[in-house]
Amino acid sequence: MTDKTPDRPADAASATAGTASDKPVLASQDILGGSRSAIILHEGESYILRVTRQGKLVLNK
């Protein structure tokens, strides 16, 4: 079994179809809202999720 991260929302839906996963699937576009970065709050701490020039995601504290 391979663990592939979906590239598009349509892929995200098919990635969870037929599985009993309790993990939510979120498209990066939904989190970033068209921006190149977003702040994620977790347990009172702020993290920055950003898209690199190569289109990769990086999460920094």
C-alpha cells in the first residue's frame, strides 16, 4: 500500500473513498486561501505554512 498525498481536491476525495480513515483531507488551497502563506495555531503556538518557489510546502515555528 502506498501513501500518496493528493495533488488536487478531486484526488483528495478519491484518496479517502472506500477507506476507514479518521484523518481529515484538506486541500492546500483551502488552507492558504490563494495566499503563499498562512498562520496555523496549534496548542497556543503559531506556525507559518508557506509555499516555496518550487511549489513545495514548508511549516516553520
